[in-house]
Amino acid sequence: MDNIGFTELVLLGIVALLVLGPEKLPGAIRTISLWIGRLKRSFNTIKTDIEREIGADEIRRQLRNEAIMEKFKQTKAQVNDAVNTVRKQTEEIRKTVELEAKAIETATAPVTSAPAPAAPALAATAADAEASAVAAPQPDAAAQPESGKPS
């Protein structure tokens, strides 16, 4: 019943011709055509308005999302700056604590006696060598000729 076929249109035309007569039928067709045109234009206008509103809603939504993303990026940058500042401060504190710990270690380290200087020790060993050389037996003088020439 939704579709109107050719036979149904012919039947409708015959009924309209009988009811309106041949003089009023062209004016009635013209009036009906104008009303149909106006309805089509109205539906098209409503359709474009709805599409424009839907597009505007999408644009608003997109702009809102972009604004939210911009705020998110700003917040992220602020958090990163804060984290970097805290890292720098903790690094400075760590260095300060290490320097203070080293200062405390050097201040509380026990004082040890310095070892004897190296030069006297060398002199002592040289003196010991001379003493042992004096105490060592000399080669026999009789074994060497008196002429002073070695054989």
C-alpha cells in the first residue's frame, strides 16, 4: 500500500477529472504541485538544519576535547617541572649529605703514628752492610803474590 503504481495513478486521475471537471483540474494539479514542492523544500531545510546542528555539536565536542587535551598537556608539563625540581633538590641534598659524611669521617678518624722516615732506614741498612763486610773473613794474603800483580 506504500507504493503507488501506474494503474492507481490513472484511477486517481479519472476520479479527479470526474469530481473537479475538466476546467478546474489543471488548477488543482498546479496547486497540489506547489504544495508538494513546498513540503519538499521544508523537509530539505529541516534536514540541513539537523545536519548543521549535528555538525555543530561535533565541532563543539571536538573543541571541548581539544581544550581538555590542552589543559591535560599543561598539567603534565607542570607535573614534569615539579618532578624535575624535586629531583634536582634531592640530588643537591644527597651531595650535601655525602660531603658532610666525608667531613665527619675525616674529623673523627684516629690519628696514627707516622712511619719512620725512609732515609734513616736506608742508612741503617748501609751501616749493617759495612759491619758485616768488616766481620767477614778477608781472602788470604799469602795466596796473592807480593808483586802486586794479579795472576
